[in-house]
Amino acid sequence: MRFAVWSWEENSNWFVPYSSLVSTSLEYCLAIKHDNVCLGDIEPPLSRFTVSIPRMVQTSETGTERAIKRTIIDSSHPFSKGYIWEWQMYTNIWISYGVEEAQQISMEKSRKRWTFTLANRPTYSIDLLQSIQTNINTNFQRQIRKRKDNPYPTVGIPDSMVQDLSDQNSSSSSVPDSMVQGLLDQNSSSSSVPSSSKATYVPIVLRNYNRNNMYTRKQSLPTSSKAALNGGSQTDSFSDLSDLMAKCFLGRNTGDFNEQDCKICGGKLANASNSNDSLLGIPNPIIELSKCKHSFHNHCLKSTLQPGSAFVMCPTCRQRYGEEPGCQPKGGTMTVSFDDSVGLAGYEKYDTILVTYNFSSSGISNGRHYSAIGLPCTAYFPANSKGKKVVRLLRTAFEKRLVFRIDASNSLVLNDLEHKTSLRHGSKYGYPDSGYLDRILAVLRQKGVF
């Protein structure tokens, strides 16, 4: 199997690899013969740069041009598995080694040769035991590291899919709204048409998913380092990128979905829900969410989103993808106190934590009138280590406006966060309940609070 790595020229004969996401998108545009790519449509911090694939040139907004190249690697290269070797330019700014340097470093490590000189850059030596790069001429040293990222893309995409996408996009002069992350894991030598019993798909990044547009240029990527192209690498702040991924099924090979219904509109998935709906130029795309595996028409799923939000919640099981936006009205209070005279069934040896919420009896939030019936209210938690953790995370969730929401009847209600508000033994809203703390921690984690 072969993989493609796209790089840009920092200086003479020194090429810095783009991220795997950018390489994947450039590989896809090459396959469908899409000539000009705005890198900001892939990673917003790179919005100053465009790439001309026919000319193999990157151009900045000031007109500065740099050469780019496409390097083919095999499965023995660390990039094919998502392992990246980098050197530290400044604090929190890391630069990826090139294709050849990364290969050499990995090979030397496998041979247990801990010190060596870079073959393509002989003025630099590497000490793997100390994770140091040294300039032989000046003795200046920099830290190096190895980190895990997404694998670089396989070469090309299936010929049948390329032809279909090319036909659909031939009249378009803009980059597709949603750039794919990763292509089908197939050898470039394969040109057979996919089996009609299986649907062809590409993965999409749900952090770019939007109700009005598949990608909103003003939206910032959730990265811990937003350095510009010449400043260093991008590091995704999410611990598991798969939480933000979904499969987009393309074309007419929808045998997998002939008998399945879209739980939003009630129609068959194999049938179009909106004649104008398309993704990557393909009409009637079907979205399968990565964690819960529930599938919907693309048009139907987008209709459930808040305008401008990149957060996706499965309409069937409420599994969350991305960081949930806060919709709780402003101005509420959350107070925490301890009471050693109140004992919770099952936690008698611990003090009790009292969490009291209060909002004005009515108000307006985001243009919606609401009423806060039943407030103030108090919830009870055991003062053991897990109970204290829950209260601490609830404080964070409250500050992010995630604890309450306004329901369809314009009442202020808890936002899927179960609270124990009764001291009566055996009550539905009281104790004992040995699994309660774990359940609320799981929901908080789904909301991005952990």
C-alpha cells in the first residue's frame, strides 16, 4: 500500500510536510482534477495560503510563492501510521521533520543507534536518548519529539469514485464545502467498481459540519496550537478525533440502506429527502455517525442543528459529537454548601453536599421567553471523592451554560443531567442509587466536561 505526503518548501531543498488533513484534501483534489485550493477551507489558520496543483506552487496573500511537492511513501514509513517526528522552534511551536528525515530517525531508532547525523542535513546530529538535535557548527541544541497524529492518506481514490465525483464537480470552481479527512483505505492499483451491495463512503469531520453551510470559514478549529503555516504544527485539542468523525455515504451504491429508515423524516435512507441536497457534488448523501452508528439523510441531520453550531447530537440516542454549545440563560446562580446532619441512603458515613440553583422566575434568553418553575431547587450529593468530583464538574458545566436548557414549552429544565432532589428514601429522585454518580459523570463527559 502506498501513501501520499504533500509538503511545502521552507528554503532551498528543505520541504516541511503539511498536516495529514491538508495532505488528504490535496490528494482528493488531485484525484478529481480540482486545480486551485484555498488552504483556509481545510485549516482556517492557513487562510493566507492557496495552492495551485497544476503548478505545484503555494502562494501567500502577499504574492510570495513557494514550491510544493507530493512524495509517495510505503507502509514502512512512520507517516503512514500517523507517527510524526518534530523539532522545537520556540516554546509550544514544533516543526515536522521532512519525509526523508523522519524515515531515517525511525530506522535508526529501530536499530538502536541512538546518536547519528541526518543524511539530508549533515550539519545536524540527533541524540535519541536525550531527545536533542544539535547544530554541529554552532552547538546550538533543540528538543525533538515523536507524536501520534492521523495517518497520511493512501494514494488516490477508487477510479469509479473519481469519475463520479469529477462529473458532478466539473461545473464548480470552488473547493468542496467539506474537505475530507482520510480517503478509502484501498490500494491505488485497484480500479474495480465497488460492489453494489456496499455503499461507497468518505469520512467527514463533524467539527466542520454546519446547518447553513458544510463549512463556515469564520469558525476556528479547536486546536491547542493555532500557529500559522510557517510557525509550526497543528495539534488537535480533542483526545479522540473519532468523536468528531462520521461516514458520508456517496453515490448510488446504497444497498446497505434500502430497508433502513431515516429516524428524522421517516423516509427510506435510500430515497432523497431533499432534491437540492448534496455533499462533495453527490446528491442525497447519507451520514452515519461514528460512535453510535445511527444513519440519517444529510439534509435531515443538518435541520436539527443550531444555526452556526458545529455540535452534533444524534437524534436517536442523543450521543454527542463535538463540544456542546451552552444554551442556559445567563444570570443564574449555583451555590454549594455542606451539611453533616443530612444522611443520604447508601452514603451514611459521608457528609452531604447541597447544590442550590436559582434563576429569575421568567426571562428572555437568545430571543426566547422562558419560565423557571420549581426554582430555586436543591440537589444532594455524597461528600465522597466521586461526589465531590461531580459537583466540581457541575460547576464547570454551569459556567459553560450546560446544566439547564429551555424546552419546547419554554420552561427551564435540566439539560439531560439527572439530579437527586429528594431526601426521601427510595424516591425516584433520591437515594439509594449506586449507579447515579457514574451516570452523571458519563453525561458530563459527553458534554465535554471531564
